[in-house]
Amino acid sequence: MTATISSTRTISAKQGVGLGWTLRDNLSMTWRNLTVIRRVPQLLVFALIQPIIFVLMFRYVFGGAIQAPGGIPYVNYLMPGIFVQTVVFGAINTAVGLAEDRTKGLLERLKSLPMARSAVLGGRVAADSVRNAVVVVLMIIVGYIVDFRPTGSILEMAAAVGVMVMFGLSMCWIFAIIGLVVPNAEAAQAAAFPLIAPLVFASNAFVPVETMPDWLQWWAERQPVSVTVRAVRSLMLGTDPTDYVWASLAWSVGIMAVMAPIAIHRYRKA
């Protein structure tokens, strides 16, 4: 009897390392995390509240004092930055979700199962990326309500969403590490802001870089959020986007190549 159980576990473990079983485990964990949103739709509503507040604030409070470059309406300059900001802030859910699962002991229970080690992190990151994509699409609708009028084609708009989701995916891996290091969800939220602030607010998301001090312009021009905003802005406004798009994708792939192995290593030690 004991030998049979041991043999079964050995077979399951061997199956778990196969590509098909790894993909199945990742999809199962993705669905598990998406089910939480389906059962608690308020999570999606709350994810929309903050970016909508930013839209209203910059569009109607600060918009009249900010001159967009190239003579374009400020709302057209603003909304791509809001979209990228939304996926960056949305990545915090990865840290919070993992910290909660760790506090509740769920990670330890999942580790005891004959499943792919990458499934817990992969499922969490994939689910948060799907949620990010849905929120971005809803925010585009909000943009139309406040007179955002992109001039890019349908394919360019779809490409812009793809660039943002890819960048959000890379940010999720950064926050996965935070979620595995901090003691609880509250600490995860607190630890996320010092990382997000210099990326989102010291960028070209809301104001032209040229209006910043010289010492800040170097950072604001080259950091990944600014590069991604330029890519999305170029696609949505129909200008030549090639360099910016490739640069944003390079940032996303580079971040994932570095952060994903660190997150998986940290999960194994958690």
C-alpha cells in the first residue's frame, strides 16, 4: 500500500515537470485567481476608481495649466499615460495577493501538491495580467467619455493594449518578489509605493519631460514607464512608433528575464 502511494506520487511528480502538465497547472492557478474577481466584482470596480480619479483630476483640474507638445489636445497626451499608470498600479495586486496567500498558509499547502513549482507564481501573474487588460479596455471607454480621440487604426490600438499588458506582466514579476518578502498584505502595499512613485510620477505620463529640471530629465527620458508611454502614445495617436515599441518590449522582456527567476527562487525558499 505504501509502495503504491509512493509510486503514484513519483509518477505525479514526473508528470508535473512536463510542459503539458506545467501549462495545465498554470492555467488552473490562473483560473483560481480569476474566480476571485468573478465572485467579488467589487475588486474590478475598485481597480477602476483610482485611475478615473486621476483622469478627472488631470483632465479638468490641471489640464488647463499644462501645454501638450506638438499642439495636440492635452487629453490625447494624458490618456496614454493614464493607461500605462493603470497597469503599473494594477501590478501591486500581485504583491498583495501573494502576501495574503503566504500569510494564510496557502503557499505551504500548494507546495505539498504534485504540481509545477512555477504554477503558483505563473497563475497569479497571468490572472493579474488578464485583469489589467480588462481594466485598460474599460479605461479606454472612460477616455472617450472625456473627449479622448485617438487617431491610430484599430490594429494600432490593439497593439498599444498589447504593449501595455506586456509591460504590466513584467511589473507583476517585480511585485511578486515584494509579495514573497514582506510579512503581510499591508506591508506589500506600503513597500510598493516607493518603487512606483519615481517610475510613474517622474515620467512623461502627465507632463512633458522638457518642463522638468535638467537633472531629472535624464531619468524621465530613459526609464521604462516613459518609454512605454511614448510607445502607447505613438500607436494611439498614429505617429511613427517603431523605435518606442521595440524599446518598450525590450524593457519588458529584460525585466522578466531578471525578475522571474528571482521570484521563483524566492518562492521555493518561502
